[in-house]
Amino acid sequence: MRCYLGIFWLAVFALTACDHPAKANSDAYPTSNLKELTDLEQLAKQARQQNLPILLSVGAQWCAFCHQLRDEVLAPMALGGDYEGRFMFMRYLSIDDHQPIKGISGKPVIKHQLAESYGADLTPTVIFIDGNGKEVGDKIIGISNIELFSALIHNRLNQAYKNMGNPLRIEVMPGQNLTP
């Protein structure tokens, strides 16, 4: 009887552990408000025209910290619409995706190779480049404090603006007067 009772509780535990629906493979990619990088040539052209940096968030499906960064910091920044085309262009670079995209020169490039070319061998890594593909801000590697990550991004944006000769500055603490 004890054996059956043990098996019963084991089955109940196993079934409740499966209570949450499995995530589809599309979860490897960002939510719709944070765009996946698909055409760096076109994005770079926009960045050059507006003299704005490009933020590339390098991540992977298996990386829990990448999901946390995307869901708690980058997706809300993208959702608000205050950043895209005004302060920067933000894109997610999934190193799990092995389909080629248009690189900055228009030639096909595999995403993980693009990430490696910028020295992003750990995830998450946030890279700041200009419209010519040059790094203009220090990389942010990993997450030390998710609550202050937006401020760290703002700090790197100011660094990028300075290195690009752009007079634009953004308040270091997000939410304070986001007007260009």
C-alpha cells in the first residue's frame, strides 16, 4: 500500500510540475516590441542619417539572464517608444539563430559570427555601435544589478554620443525628462 501511495504522490508531483505550458521555440526571440536584428545594413543607414548609436543586445535562448534583461529592461524601453529613432536604435541579436542576415556592408553574415566580431562571447552582452559598425560605447557584459541596468545603458549612450560627436545627452536615471 505504501508503494502505491508513494507512486501516486510522485505522479501528482510530476503532473503539477507540468502545469505550465511549454514555451514555443519562438520564445528564443524577443517579444515583438524589441525587434530582432534582421538587416544591419538598413539599420546602419538609418543610424548614420540620424547620427544615433545602435544598441545590440546579444542573447541566447538558454540564457536566463538574457531573458531577464530583455523582459525587465529592454522590452519596456522599446514598448514605450521613447528611444527608437530618438536616442538610439535597439535590436536583439540571437546567437541561436543560424540564418544569415544582411551585415553592415550588405553581405550575408551569421548572427553568432557578428556577435563574435564584436567580442561578445558571453551572454548577455550589450554592444553600442555607430552607423559604420564601430564600437562607440563600452560593452555591458552580464547583469550585476537589474534595477540599475537602464541607468547603465543611459551612461553608455552618453559615452556613444560623445564618441560620435553628437551633442545629444540623456539623463542617467531613466524616466527623467526624455526629450531630445
